[in-house]
Amino acid sequence: MNEDMQDPPPIKAQDGHIVPHGTYTAYNRWGCRCIACRAENTRKAQEYRERKAQEEGRTLRPKVKGIPPHGTRSRYTSKKHRCRCEQCCNANRKYQAERQWLRRRGLTLKADWE
């Protein structure tokens, strides 16, 4: 409705009162997608995830991922941290060789349910 708007128009409720922007209710009930409402929804969702994790006795993985280590295929194929050092190239060659070996035998690396 109001995507990427810095100064969105006011939201009028059915009973005539104005719904303030930057609230969880404006996002969920009234469908406002302005920057402030999306930010509040994101904050509320993160708060919920943290509370559920704490209730279940587990920790959340961090959202920000670090740079993949050298000598791994993930570092070789990374779009942002692409590396072509000898260790990373060898890791990619090893993966490709295993993949070829499996394909020649009619097997795949994908799970059956995919």
C-alpha cells in the first residue's frame, strides 16, 4: 500500500480515528507497508522469535553470516567473498569429482523429497 514512502498518507479506521504509522497494528490490520510500519513489524517478529527460543531453551543463530573459511567450496562459490586460492580451488575440484562419481552411478546429492 505505502511501500518505501517516507511520509505516507494517514490511515483512517472505520470508526474515524487515525491509526498512527510505525505500529504493529498499522502493518498487520491496516496493511500499511511504509518504512516505519515495516520496521516495527520486523522488530516485533524478532522479539517473538527470541522469546520462543528462550521458552524452548535454545539459542538463535546470528542473522549476519561471516566470511566462509578458506579451503571450502562455499568460499569458492560465494558471490561476495569469491576466492580462487589453491585451497579453495582444490575444495571445489574435490566436490565436482564426487558429484561426477555419483552422477555416473545414477545417484544425486539432492534429498529425495526435493
